[in-house]
Amino acid sequence: MRTEPSLADDPERLTLRQADQARDDFAAIESDLQIIMGQLARLPDRDYASRLAGLSALIFAVALILSL
């Protein structure tokens, strides 16, 4: 007759202390990811960068014409 291995004999089974530490580690990683996502949301997007470049070129052209 074939017997199934018990969970107590499983070498990959975590102890309560290890599971608690893993939970704390995952919470810290999640917190760090939230901070990074917030920072990424504040970065300028491509449309804003292109408008800024166009405006800068226009201001430079006007300054160049006025300096003649």
C-alpha cells in the first residue's frame, strides 16, 4: 500500500516564525513598490515633453529674432 508524505515531513514547509518573517518582507516590498509607483506617476509623459520642447524652440526663435 502506498502512503502519502505527511506535511510535517515536508522540508519546504515554513515554520510560523519563517512565515511571519516572509509576511513582513512582502509587506516591505509592497510598500517600496507603492513609493516607486508614486514617483513614476509624477514623471512627465511624452506629450508634456514634446510640448515643452516645442515651447522652448519657440522662445529661442523669438529671442533670436529680437536680438537681430
